Amino acid sequence: MAVQFMFGVPVPVTTPKPKPAPEADNRIWSLYVGDLDPQVTEADLIDKFRLIGPIASVRLCRDSFTGDSLRYAYVNFFKSLDASTALCFLNHKELKGKPIRIMWSQRYPLTRKTGIANLFVKNLHPSITSAQLQSMFSKFGKILSCKVAAENGKTKGFGFVQYDSEQSSMTACNALHGTLVEGKKIYVSKFVKKSARTVAHGDAMMASLEGQNKNLFIARTQQKEIANCHIEKLKASSLALKNSTHPVHYSSFQSLGEDLIKQKQHRNTGNRSFVWNSSLHMLER
């Protein structure tokens, strides 16, 4: 400890400790850039994004065999502010005549793959763009990704909106489902992956077939009961049945049961009444 004399009196002097130098922020802020035109190159992306701020790197993803563009890339910035600015101002802007879609890169894209907080929107007017769709849904929460499906420059009339939370997606769904947008009532629902839709459709078909088989069994049982009941009535009334000496199988009366269910189509001949049947020529009544 240093000592300093002041007016002849020793006064201890405390030497301040030097402040540690601030640690350098070496993090890289990465953006996913999708829906690229096949002809877009790394140089095109650099020219587009360097206007925002210094770029750490750009990686355009390509097919490992053909070398063709997979139509998405990653643009990495040194500063979070620059990446946020690029996301805000360049999202849905055109590059080589095609709107690009920008979102924060997700190292562990569990949310995107599981479809959590993802909405499906259909019956959109052809004039609705991805930017307009995002503007429509942004009031309900933070949007991770928004896209109107298109092919050859024409929209398909549906799109997808993914939020950062399930609560935001359900709030938007309840608020916007059935509303009129450009004269068309839009449909908004929770997004269901194709694999899940296929399983659900298969289950529904199985349930339908089981129901049909059950109804068929019930109908045939009723036909058999009706036919047997009618035979017993004929026997009880001592009415002659053609070929009564031979055993009669249920199938012989199947069409008869159908006729009886349909109110029994009768045909009168003279003073006697007969029921015509395809298996039995006629039964005297």
C-alpha cells in the first residue's frame, strides 16, 4: 500500500485496480435465406446483403452430386443489429425477379420440423403476397416464417405462417379464420404434416370400411330373419311351397328378403296373389 504525506501527515493511498478489457463478441448471427431463384449465386447474395453491414460469410447450399443450387443459403453477420436489419428490410424482397424468404437460422429446428405454432391458410386471393400475409398476421405475435405458395410466378391460393409460440398461433387462428380478405373468406387452421394427414386418412377409411361391413352384416341378418319368418308363416298357413320336398337354402330367399324390405312388390293374378322372386319362381299366397 502506498503512503502519501499531506501536511506532514502520512495518508494511505489505494491504487485502483485496472478494469478488465471487455471480451470481444465473437458470435456470428446467421440468417436463413430461402425460395431463391436457381440462378442466384454467392456473389448475388453478397451484393444484396452487404448494403446492410459487414458480412462474415455466405454459404449457398448445393447438391453434393450435381452441384446445382438447392435454392437456399445462409448469410452470416458479425453484428446482431445488422442481421436484424437485414431480416426486417430484405425479407420478401426480390432477387433476380423472385421474392426471397428470410428467417433466423435454427441450429436445432425442432419447432419447424414438428409443425408447432404453424398455421395453414387457404382460399387466398391471387393478389395476396407473402409480405401482405405476414403483415396481416404479424399483429398477433412474433413470426418466424411466412410464405404464400407459388408456382411459375402464380400463387396457389394458400400459404403458411409460423409463430414463435403456440399461443400466438391459436390467437391468430381464432381471430382471422373466416374473415374476408380481398372479397374472399379465408380458412385458417393448425398445420398438419402430410405424414400425419395420411395416417388419419387411412384410419378414417378403415373405420368407414368397418362400418360398411357391419351394416352389410346387419342387412343380411335382417333379410334372413324376414325370409325365415315368411317361410314359417307360409308353413303355418298350410300353403304349398313349390319343390317343398327339397331343402331350401337361405340364398334362395335373399332377394325375397330384399323385396320385403322394399315394401314387398306384389303382383295379382286372377283371384290369387303371388310374390315373384328370382330364385323361387313364385310363392302362392
